[in-house]
Amino acid sequence: MRTIFPLALIAIAAPALAQTSSQKTDMTAIIYPATERGDTVDEQFGIKVADPYRWLENDVRTDPKVAAWVEAENKVTDAYLATLPGRDLFKERLRKLIDYERFSQPTRKGGRYFYLHNTGLQNQAVLFVRDGVDGQGRVLMDPNGWSKDGATALGEWAPSEDGKKLVYAIQDGGTDWRTVKVLDVDTGKVLDDDVEWVKFSGLSWAKDGSGFYYSRFPAPPEGKKFQSTNENQAVYFHKLGTPQSADALIYATPDHPKWGHGAGVTDDGKWLVIYTTEGTDNRNDVTVIDLTAPNPTPRKLFTGMANMWGLIGNEGGNFYWLTNQGAPRNKVVMTNLYARSAVPPQVDVVPQDKAVLDSASLIGGKLIGEYMVDVKSEIRRFTLDGKPDGTVPLPGIGSAGGFGGEEDNPETFFTFTSYTTPATIYRYDVATGKTSVWAQPKVAFDPAAYQVTQVFYPSRDKTKIPMFIVRKKGVTGPAPTLLYAYGGFNISMTPAFSATRVAWLEQGGVLAVANIRGGGEYGKAWHDAGRLANKQNVFDDFIAAGEYLKAKGYTGKDQLAIQGGSNGGLLIGAVVNQRPDLFAAALPQVGVMDMLRFDRFTAGRYWVDDYGYPSKEADFKILYAYSPYHNIRAGKPYPAILAATADTDDRVVPGHTFKYTAMLQSMDLGPKPRLVRIETRAGHGSGKPTDKIIDETAVDWAFIAKWTGMTVKPIE
């Protein structure tokens, strides 16, 4: 078993830029839509806060005025993007680069192996099953026929213990909401077991295959499906062959509506482990239910939401946990649930190390630890009493993950990837230590033609920040550069292959990924240094990355573009406001742009762990100081901006980007464009069809190519 975690919910100096006469001429043709400006003003803690575009928070599906504004904005944006000379060349090349086989790690149940496979340009990956690890795969489920536009995707899925049934979730148009169904693996028949209003949920079978555990919310009010806050999540059990109305409520906390709950069954089928969270922090309670007891009742194991507890696996009553209790870089402890005490005593098994223990597994009687050493993977083995037992060799410097499986079976699989290595699936035998390739893609470019460098640069407060720099060999002087980061929610930006980024690199562009604070690259302390009152460190780290790239000659004047999504979109919006002179172009995508109202919609309330509470004075003052929507200042030339959002994004609702764009367009910020791309039938990112990814990326790269001076040429 691999570590079971609570589900993460997040949901991401240069002189003023001179414009050439041709750029000025381009801009004279852009006339932004006239956006109604309201007179809404909120007074908070004695400060009057204007919110003139509050009406753009309304749902585009139900408010005709918002829908008309979206149509007008897209019309202006599409007309401008059609003029970009590199768009068609990027699109053509992206189709070739993405056209390669991709596999997911297989899941073994009942001697069968279940995995996802994409031949290359399929909009959605297809679910396959094999009888035996090297057997002939057959199509079990193909989502590509579920909708005409390819935007209906297969979400979470899990085979039953005997491999005869499959519970799966359908994601339509990018929304976080799921419809759950059950498939008979032998016949391919979809059963009459429909479950609705599922979001942020795992799917976990009972050992005997009689049904499955899942988490759901109450049905939202009519017309508020994509905007109402998510509260009162509860764990249910669905028995096969019965209607959802008959599902058994397993665990709920009505006195604490903001608490969320997820559940999973242990490999031996004897225990249900329930995680309770309130936000996105690595803090959770754990409740267990002995499913073998005559009258199973919840037993609270860890309470107070003070630390992170993730089950690695169990052998009988010995439960192994990954925790940050007294260990900000994480450790492994063991508790015995049969011990006669209200709170079982803990035994340290694998102590905290200098490196971050990112995840752990219990496979074939061994503990497998996935460590992060300066943002690079290292895999270590341990016996169940914590003694070092060697390492798992990796094919290079990059990111490795996976190691799922069963505690009594030595077979496991892992993925290895790097900035120049597509994700390759390896089979690993814990008993013999043998590693073999299970699936290796072939791509239409030469990885040896590129070089990856890791540097450590000083931030404003002298903290050393790691950054990866990727470029084609032979690119030595200042070049158009794309700087990317996230900086939040304990999420680490580890090396990973992206075919879309290769299209940028092939043209002589540089890619820089900064591992700024707020992420989890160095454990809890690194995260804490970039959230709440420390959030400005995130922006300082990113600005310092841009200054470093210019000072060291990687990029030059008017050559630096920046990109970030979700929390990373907030990052881009904030740094553009703080240092508009530093950047030539910016791509803020599905960003959190109004920091005073983010907690009023869908999953936004979870994010207070990283951002704080707008309703608390101390937090309000910090949020107001960097909120992208509220800190746009006229009179300084801004970089070229192409913001992006989607009509079905119910993670970061599109109103954030709508309001931000309207404010940008209302001010004198220089001659460069300030546009928004609003996708339809798309959400926060997951489930997005391949065609849409290609179209969007071609636009993004062509936009920043124009404003960083890149000449896009055909690639032979």
C-alpha cells in the first residue's frame, strides 16, 4: 500500500519597457469591450474597498449580462490572437510532439492489471486491462466517445479486490463534481449504480466487493452548482444493486460543517481509515472503524488537527504512519491498534532525515521511502523495524513516484521522469531488487540535445532558492525565457517532462522553474515561510529569480515571460503589480485574483490555511496589500498579459479572472495588450482534452514569443 493522504483541494530591476513603433501600431486596433463599472464599496476594518466589477462574479451560465461580457471579451481576444505569426507553427509542432504513447502505472487486482493508455492524440486516455503483467491489453473503457467535444473524462477509478468490478467517476467539462458508476469487467456492462454529488473523494471497495465507500456533499441549491461553498461532506457506503438513497451514512460531523472527510479500506479489508480535514494544510484527524467488529463504531485515533497523518499500511494491528509530528521533514511511526489504551503508543520507525520524506509505501514486507533531496528523488528501503535496507536505483536525476501495491506482494511499479525524459513506467521486485521497464514512450525529439542546470540564487532576504534552467545545447547568450513557479500549499515543483514545453525550447527559448517558498521542497518550514503573514516571500523569491536570470545573462531586456496557474496565477498577478518593469509578458492562468472574497465560493474556503481569513483584521491587511485585483496601479507600463480561465472552473471560479481583466482594461497601463482567454466546457485543468491543450498552448507560446522577441521557425 502507498501512503493514503487526505485529498488535496487546490486546488498556483529593469527600466520601463520601451515599445517599438510596430508594437504600438498593433495596439491601436484593440478596443476593449465596455465593461459596466458599479459603485460597490465594502468597508472593512475602517478601510473602504471598492469592488466595481462585483457583478462579474455571477455565473456565466445563468446571468445573460455576464455571458454577453464573456462573448465580447473572447471576440476581441480571438481577433488579436489570430494575428500572431507563430501560432500555426506552434500548433503544428505541438501535435507532433504530443503524438506519443503514454501509460499510467498499472493497478493489480485479482491477477489483472488496470492502466490508462493514450496513443498520442486521443483527447482522453483509455482504460485498459490485462490478464497478467505481460498479457495482451484490452480496452475496458474509452471516454473518447462520451461527448462530441472530448471534454468528458474518466476521473477516479478503482477495481474491486477480485478484479471483477470497477467503480469509476465521470468528470464532465472540467468540473470538480463527479458522477460515480460501476462496470462489470468481464462483460463490459455498466451497472445501475449511479452516485451523484461526489467531489474531492476517493473510491474504496469493501474487501468482499459488496460495495464501496465514497465521500459526497449535499446537493447544492438550484442554479448554484458551480458557485456555492462546499460544506458538510460525509462518508457513505454504497451497496451494489441498491439506489443511492439507500446508501449508509458512515461518518459525518454536522456540528462542524467545514470539516471534510475521506475514507479508505486497508489492504487486509479489516479497517476503514477516515481522514478529517478543514483546509489544505498538512493537518488532519484520523478515525478508524474495525469492519470485523459485530457493531462497527468509529474510534478516534489522532485528534486536534495539529499534524499530518497518512497511513502507509498495516500488518494486523500494527499501523505504519507518515507524520510530521515533531518532524517537519516527516518520519514513519508505528502504532498498535490492539493496544489497550485510548490513544495507542507510538514507536518511531524511520526518523526524520535531512531530506524530505515525501511519501512511503509498505510493499512485500518492506518500507519504501520516496525522499526529496534538493528537489530530486531518492528512493530508500527499510525493514519494518526501520533498519536501512538499500536503495532503489533510478535511471538519472529527476522525479520518481508510485510504489503502490499490496503489502504481501513484492511487485510494485513506479514512474520516472525529468525535464528531458518522458514518464517511463518501471516494474520493481522488492524481493529481488530487480527493476525492469514496463512501458517506455518514444518521442519526436532528441533529449540529448538539451541541458538541465540547477542553480541556487539569493532572494531578497538572502535565502537561497533552487531553480532549474532548461535550454537547448548551444543556446548560451540572452534568449527569450519562460519563468514558471507555484509557491503554495506545500506543493513541490519537481522535475517532470512536458511535450508542450519542448515546443518552446526547440525555438531557442529557455525554461526556468523556480522552487520558491510556499512549496514543500524542504518540508514544513519551507511551506510556512511562504504562507499567511509570510506570503510576500513568495513574490520576492519569484522577482529575485527574474533578476537573477537577467543578471546572469540567461535572458535580456524585453525577453522574460512568466507563467503560473491557480495559486501560481495569483503569483503572476501579484508580481506583475509589484514589478511590471521586470517582465515582457505574463500568463496568469485560472488564478486567485480577489484575495478578499476567495473564501465565498466553492472550495475557496479551504484555502484559508495558506492565505488567512479575509474576515480577520490582521489577515485582511496582508491580503489587501497583495491582492492582484486590488493593487493594479495606473501610470506604469505593464507587460503584455494574456489571462486565462474557464466557464466550468468550480475550483477557482472564473469571476476572479473576469474582475481582474476588467480592472486591467479600465486603466492606463501602457500600450501592450491586456487580454483574457475564456474557455468553454473546461474547468481548472483536469480532464482537459488533448485538442484543447494543443490549441491553448499554441496561443500561449505564440503570445509570449511575440512579446519576448522570439522568431518562430518551422522545425524539420
